[in-house]
Amino acid sequence: MGSNLLRKYCYLQTYETTLLVTHVGNFTAQPKSLATHQQWRAYARFPSQLSKTRVPNTLSPSRSFSSSSSSKSGFLGWYLGNLQSRPLITKCITSSLIYIASDLTSQMITLPPSGSLDTTRTFRMAAYGLVILGPSQHFWFNSLSKILPKRDVLTTLKKTSMGQTIYGPIMTTIFFSYNAGLQGENGHEIVARLKRDLLPTFKSGVMFWPICDFVTFKFIPVHLQPLVNSSCSYVWTIYLTYMASLKKVSTT
């Protein structure tokens, strides 16, 4: 009898202990499952949250390129583009336009009140810039940049001296001969004009062109050197066209 009661008592204690352990295990597992469930819900909501996130609108490469290209738009961008794609014809037309402007300025300075512009003379200047000076500038500056590629002071002085002793005298002689021939002067008259006008022109050029050439060779890129040279020629050509318009020398 006593032993049966003892066995029942031990059985009940074991059963209660089992229930307690099971209850505690469920209680400790519940937070883990709850945390796992909440974490899963967070992962499930992540794509929608990602789609709602506003990404900063950074500048795309194409838009950056278009903005940089728009800064180079306009006449300057158009001119530089033609200078790169069609360098020779662009330089020829530029030289021709500058010579037209120089000749018109020279005529307006010396024109009497009742006089009229000499359009034939202006056409001669335009043709000289287009056919003779433009191509010569293109090949002269390109050749110098290949022969003397450096830009130090000594090299720049060499280029400047070559311009004063080679290119300048040759082009001035061609300019006077070209204009005199188109005005109907014969060979003897052209030679007489050169003897009269070349030396004073060279003396005047020594006071003007060395500075222009030094700045051009030292600081200006090769593809823009003819443009700068022609711009300097605007002032110089006013003087040249005046000298070229002087009356021919009497050979009798």
C-alpha cells in the first residue's frame, strides 16, 4: 500500500516537471518565432520600400556631354568645328573676309567726301586673301610647327626671325606685284614700284610684326595661328592697301 502511494507520487512529480519544461520551452521559443516573423515581414516590405526610395538624380554622361557641348555652341563653336574639319578652306575664307574689311576701312579713311568706294580694289583684296594669303598661312605655320615644335623663348625668337626674313618679304613682294599686275602695270613698272615701296614697307613692318609673331608663336595653338595672324593683318593691311593704291612709278 505504502509503496503504491510512493510510486503514484513520483509519477505525478515527473508529469508536472515535464509539463513545466514544455511550457518553458514554448515560452522561450515564442520570442524567437516572433522575431523571425517580424524579420520576414521586414524583408517582404524591402522591395516596396526600395521602390519608394528617391535616388538622387545625378547627371548622366549624355546630359553632361550635351551641357558641355552647348557651352561651345554658337558662332565660335561653329567656326572651330569648321577649322578642325576643313582647315584650309576655313583659313582661306577667314583671310579673305579680313582683307575685305581692311580694304574697306582703308578706303573709308582716305575717301574724299564726294568719292565712292572702289569695289574692284576690294575684290582684288578678297581674291588675294582667298587664293594666296590663306593657303600660304596654312602651310607656313604648319611647317614651322613641325620644323621647330618647341615653344620656349629661343625657339619662338627663331620662328619670329624666320617670319621677318623669309615669309614677310616674300608675301609683301607678291602682294605688291599682284596688285600692280591687276591694275595693268607692266614688268618694268612693277619692278619700279617694288623699288619704291618695298623698303619703306619693310621698315614699317619691323616695328609691327615681330611683336605679333612672338605672341602668336609663343602662346597661340598652331591651328589658330593663321586666325591671329590675319587679325593682326587687319591693321597692317590697311597700311598695305594704301601703299598698293599709290600711283604707279613713271618709268619715262
